[in-house]
Amino acid sequence: MTILIMLLQTRLWYGDGSITQVYEYQEQLDALKKEELSNSERNEILYGEVLNLRSGTEALEERARHELGMIKKNETFFQIIE
């Protein structure tokens, strides 16, 4: 009887599906949930940008100005060096 209890305790603490393994899986699950949350927030931001780009030319113009340094026809560009 004692041997049976020892075998069950060993499996409970060290075997496949043990308490320590369950804790490790829980930690991995928590990390994945945090990653999923940050990815979904990033996806929402990107989706908003896509909708903004599709809706009109203002967003395209703003991106072209800031990211590509483009200017409109008949505009004067001033560069301030500090």
C-alpha cells in the first residue's frame, strides 16, 4: 500500500501532467495571452490606418509629407538646421 501511494505521489509531483508541469503550462498560456492582446491592439491601430488611407487623400498626403518628404506643387520647402 505504501509503495502504491509513493508511486502516485511521484507521478503527481514529477510525472507527465504533474503539478509543476501544469504551472509551467499556465505561465506559457499567460505569456501567449499577453502577446495576443498586444497583437490585437496593434492590428486595431493598423486597421484604423488602412481605413483612413482608403477614405481620402488627406492621410496619403500626410504620409507622403512626413515619410517621403514630398511637397505640393508651388510650395516652398524650408529646412531648419539646429
